[in-house]
Amino acid sequence: MELKRVLCMQCHNACRLAAEVDGDRLVSVEPDETFPGTKSSYPITKGCPRRRNAVEYYDHPGRLNYPLKRAGARGDNKWQRISWDDAFAEIGDRLKEIIARLGPEAIATTSGTGRTHDEIRQRFFNLLGSPNHTGAGQICYGPFCVMSHVLFGWRLFPVVRDNTKCILLWGGGGPRYWDVFWKAAVKARKERGAKIIVIDPRGIDSVKQADLWLQIRPGTDCALALAMINHIIQKELYNKAFVEKWCYGFDELRKRAAHYPLDKVSEITWVPAEKIRLAAEWYATLGPAVTNHGMGVEHLPGVIETLHAHFLLSALCGNVDAKGGDIFTTPYPGLIHEQEIAAHDRLPEAQIEKTLGIDRFRLMSRKGFDQVQTQVQRVYGNEAYNRTSYEAFAHGPTIYRAILTGKPYPVRAMITLSSNPMVTAPNTRLVYQALKSLDLYVVADFFMTPSAQLADYVLPATTYLERPWL
């Protein structure tokens, strides 16, 4: 028997676990009681269904263990097993043929949201010459990263500390969403009297622990944020010192927010005016406060405007880069981060200009990323720790339409790694028709997903238990 310490990445909590191994056989996966943070995380890892089912997941009969090549019509789910050498040779030959005929931009890729090792994707596609990367990050945390970087130069991260007095959960963020954060929030409420405000149309579990629940009309979040901003400004509850020293455009914000008084926004959002007032005053006066957000915001048609207002609340009340508030996750010194090996300078400007959708959707693209990155390099002297894969996207629907129509140019191949666009991308019919029409589709995954069933080649991927990880 051997005990190996591992880092679980089945969600974003990155819990430390201890795997008991007998030769090549996984015996058990338990919380790592030797890790310094175990005292706070142990109840979570002990009860986590992902951990408790790790052995079953690892040895599941449905796991992909060998490269597969399509043996029937696309989508028939008929396969023949081939060797790794043959799979790589055949895929490589077909990629080279498409590049010779149509250029590297004719090869696209889809990604997930950071739970598998995806470090080489950026380097691979920058060296290949294709800017056409899409994925679930466009509607999952990507907009949050982009707007945070645009407004502050860095990504904000809410951390509940001993001095945190108010926790604002907007559109998610409760139990089973981010358990470590939620446990700290509940502890702050029970032991130190911190207030929890939940903004969500659903009576989710976090509502049971909330001191104030704003049951918002779906899609009206930006109006609610502007009403809170307006009330805080009108009552002069904002952090004047912080605003004067660090904020730009306060007078313009005051004028804009004035169009959203409590009574008007109550009609728009279906939230009683008194609850909006109370939420604004608690957040402004019970600092330091943290503002966690969830997919309820990321999935809004007006996500960028909503996140803009969301972040303005943090700045207005001085909760930016404040202990007990929303902090900056600045880079660890002495480490080479994946962005430093991504070879962004090797993707020619002419290829960047070919990014599908970049003429209309510039903010969440390589163009938008480069605008922020120049400032990061100025401050930190290197590529640092920006989540490029969440920010340098092509426009997903435009990629799938280009596959079907050939406009503005043909896209004939796609590589899907750590993602499942048939399930995670909107407009499933469009995605299905596009994937079925490709000349080459390659999927790497743990299991045979709906997307993989449409592929020409399916390659088995390693779980966190089977690969080195930092």
C-alpha cells in the first residue's frame, strides 16, 4: 500500500486529498489530514459526493481507455480501437491537409472551465496560427474576469475573513456551488454576526441562512444594482476617501444612477423598495463586505452591463483590495505561469484579425485581452496571472455558423478538449448541425459524451488522479 497526496480538481475548491494505492489499483480517496488547511476544509471534503465516489469514477466501466476511430456514419456511435501512434498520425495528416487548403484559421477549438490540464491549448493554437477558440467560459466566469480586469486591472476575488461584516450572494454562490466560501460565510454569520444578503429568483438553500432575500425578477439585475448605487450615493453612504483617490467618473455615475430610484426599480424587479434600501445600506455601512456572484448573472443577455454595475458597488463602498472584502489574486513570485509559455507573440496580427466575431465582439477577444495585458506587463513585468483562456475568445455562435455556411470563411475542423459543447453551448440544434458537418472532429474526454459521439476520433483523457498537477 502507498499513500499519495493529490489535489482534486473536480470542482474549483482544489481540496487536498490522500489517495491509497495498491500497485495500479486505487483503493480509497480520503481527506488529507496532514495538510495545514484540513481543519477548515475537512467537513467539506469528508461529505463531498465527488470524493466519496472517486474510486467508482476512476474505475467506471464507461471510462474511455483507448483511442477510438469512427467506424460508421457520424453520430452512429460505432467505433474501432486504434493505437495512439495511428491516432496521432492520422489526425496530424488531416489537420495539415486542411491547413494547406484553407489556412490554420479553419481549425477551431472548444474549452471548458478550468478543471482539467489545459495549459498547452493556448500555445498549441498560437503556434498553429488559429485564433478561433470558444467554450463555456463565455457564459461561465469569463465575463466576470474580463470586466474585473477592464475596471480594476486585475481579477477580484471575494474572501470571507474574520473582519468581514456583510456577504452579498448574487445569482448563486451558496452550498454545492462554492462550498469553502459558503462555509466561511455561514461561520461569519453564526459566530460574528455578519449579514448574508441573497439576490436570486429561486428559494435556493442559501436563502435558509440569509438575513435578507431579494427575490428578483429574472433578468433585471442591472436595474437592481443601479438602484442600490443610486441610494448609496443619494444618502452619501459611499466611501468618500476611496472614491476620491481611486475612482474615475463618479459624477457621470451619479447622473446615470439617478434614473433608477427605489420605487421605479421595485416595479422593474418585483423586489419591495424597502428590501432594496436595506440591502444597499447594509452593504454600504457594514463593511468590509464581499460580493460573490453566480451563473445567474453570467447567463444574462446584459451580463457585461450587470457586472459593470456589480463591480461599481464594490468600488463605491471601498471594498476593492481590502482585507475582509474583495481582494486581488496577484501572481505568486518566482513561478512561470501558463501565460508566459502561451506564445501569444507567435500568433501574427493578421491571424488575430481573422478571429471570428472580432469585428463585433471585441471586448472578450484577443484585442480586448491585449489592451489589459499591456498594463499588467507594465505593473508586474511579465504575463502574470490573467486567465487568458477565459478572455481571448472567438464568438461561439459565429464559429458554428461559419462551419455551416463557410462565411466569412470556412471552418472545417474542431478539437474539443475538456468540454462538451452539445451540452454546455446554447442553441444545441445549431451546435449539433455544425459538428455533424465538419471534415474533422476530435474529442478528448473521460467518457463518451454527446459531443464525442459526433467525433471522428475520441481520445481518452486523464483525471486529476492520473497526472502531475501544480
